[in-house]
Amino acid sequence: MTLNSIMKKLQPQRKSSYSSSKTFSILPLLLITFLFTFILFTLYPSISFYSNSDDDYLSRKDCDLFSGEWVPNPYAPYYTNRTCFAIQEHQNCMKYGRPDTGFLKWKWKPDGCELPVFDPYRFLEMVRGKSIAFIGDSIARNHMQSLMCLLSRVAVPVTLSNPLDQNQHYEYRSYNFKMSIFTSPYLVRVDQINPYLSRPFNLYLDEFDEHWTNEISRYHYIIISAAQWFFRPTKFHLNRSLIGCLYCPDENVTHFDSATLNYRRALNTAFRAIYTSENFKGVTILRTYANSHFENGHWDDGGDCVRTEPFKRNEAPPMEDYASEMYNVQLEEFEIAQREGRKRGLKFRLFDVTKAMFLRPDGHPSRYGHWPQQKVTMPNDCVHWCLPGPIDNWNDLLLELLKREKIEN
């Protein structure tokens, strides 16, 4: 056999050997790529490499975001009390020993469609160059802190205000996005608020709270929410005259037996401050009442919230009368404000969390907002929401509302 014939026989073998070695060299790369993608979307299922077409199914307005059911979500939560800087102590349920974690593993599913999990990248792109103000009570702050925790996977803001100030301002400088909280638990003018004083507050139902009404022209979106403080001892004023009080010891004044009438007056005044503002051109969002869940007593006589799962919609007890009344006042006053705003070219949008949050008695701190203290009795907190917790789902809804607003524009 000649040398040439031997070489010809060897050539195919050499080609096959090369092809085989090339295949084996690519396989590890493919395997690594697959594993990286799998891990990425397992740990961060909300990440999306989206286009700006905004043609998602949910963007069509035939999907009612606010009627639905809570369904299991094994991927939640998307942050912890150790990874988020914005959690206040009384919402830090994991730090203070809450033993169950099942309450974290749910998401809101609207009837007839899917609501995507909050995507921090998409949110920050949508609000690039814009500003949002939360205006209201401590639940408004609770909501803002939830949003900051979800965004903390991507960016941490610079604080623009003194940490001790009631009104707080933040800036996400990489996105030129500003976010603020204006503390105004009554939405209208009130004497200096000190929650540790037992005396009734003086509430001026027809006067603007200029701490926020003078500032809203700087914001593209304002989210209004307040209701819980209207059940505290309060003196009510109209035209600078005392018209009555709630839970006050005074004699010779009218004693109201319900908070709803004066809540209506205050909400009407707050909306009037917005739609009569000469300089505000942004979008007003009313976030509706989020129910407390005290059982076996009230907040001041041993009531607690110890459930560990959501109610099913068809198994939930009826909403208490006072909560239904507050919710109905919001819907009625919102319609009035929306009508008045439309005349002036202003947009009012409804952010209706009432039905969803009524089903979440398991999401409150209860006794897990502080360490147990001997010989000290502290009320259980069935008003605020654990972080992380069900309130994080509000930001799934908020992102969808902003997306719809963008498409409409």
C-alpha cells in the first residue's frame, strides 16, 4: 500500500475526529447557557426583555384588573427584609419572628386574564424623567416602601430630605425619576398631628392641606389614599366653625356616630384642590380603602389577625358596614372629581384594591412588628401590611395602570 492511499484513508477519519471534537467543545457552552437562563428566570420570573410595542394582552381595556382571586405564586417574594432598606420596624414581620411564610406565596389574578408580576426594569423605563407623589396616611407610605423594595433589585434612590421629616423625597438618578410621600392622613388642613396624643384633632373639612396641594404641580402622577384616621377622636370644622365631633368628651356639641359624612367632605375638598389647581397637569390616581382585619375584638381590646391564608372569594365573610360605607364614598366622590376634572382636561384614575385586600386577613403584622415585651401590652397591628407581603401586588396593578396610561396618550 502506497503512502498516498494510506493518507486518503486517514483523511475522513481526521475530519470526523475534528467534527466530533468541535461538537464536544460546543456542548458545554450550550449547557451553561441553558442553566444560566433557567436559573435567571427561576429566581427572577418578572424579568422581561420587552419591546416598546406595548401590545401585551392586558393593555386592552376589556380586562377588569380589580375583580379576581388570589392564586398561588411559588416564586414570591422578590425581596426579603434583609435585602430591602425601606422596611420600617412595625412592618418587618420576618425580623420579629412571624413563623409562617405561606402568606408570601400568593398573587392577584384578575378574572379572565393574567396580571404580570411587577418588572422593576420596565417600571423604571416607563417613569424615566417623571415623578410620582404618594399622598395620604401610613398605608400610603406602606405602599411606597413596597415599591422601593421591589425596585431595590435594580436601583437604590438618593434621599433628598431629612429622614425625620414627615414628607420624604427620593430620586433615582440613573432614570431621572423622583418619588415622594406627603403625609396627610386627613387630606385636608388639620392641627399639628401627634399620634401619641389622646386629644381630638381639629379638622378643617373645607380647607386645603397646603403642605401637599401647593406641591403637586411638580408631579406627573399623584396617588391619593387616606381613610383610617377618620375613626380617631376628631373635631370637625366648616367655615372655621365647630360643627361636631367624633369620640370626643366635649358637651354641647353635635356627636357624630359615623365617620363617613365628614370623610366625604374631606375627600371632596381634596379633589377640589386638585381639579382647581392652575398648574397641575398630571394624572390623579385614587387608591381605594384597604380593610383592616381585626377579629375577636377591636384594635384596643385584644383584636387580632392570626389567619395564615387568604379568603376565597366565595368563602369570605361580608365586609363590615363602616368599610363598605367608606368604599362607597370613595367611588361616589371619585366620579364627581373625574367629571369635574374632565371639564378642565385633567385625568382621574381609579386604583381599586378594596375587594382584593379584603380577602387578605393573613397579610398584617399582628404582634410581629416588635419584640415581645414583658409587662407591656401593645395593640396588634391588623391595619398595616407586612413587607414583603400582599401589598407588593399593588405594584403589579400600578405598573399596568401606568402602561395603560402610556398607550392612551
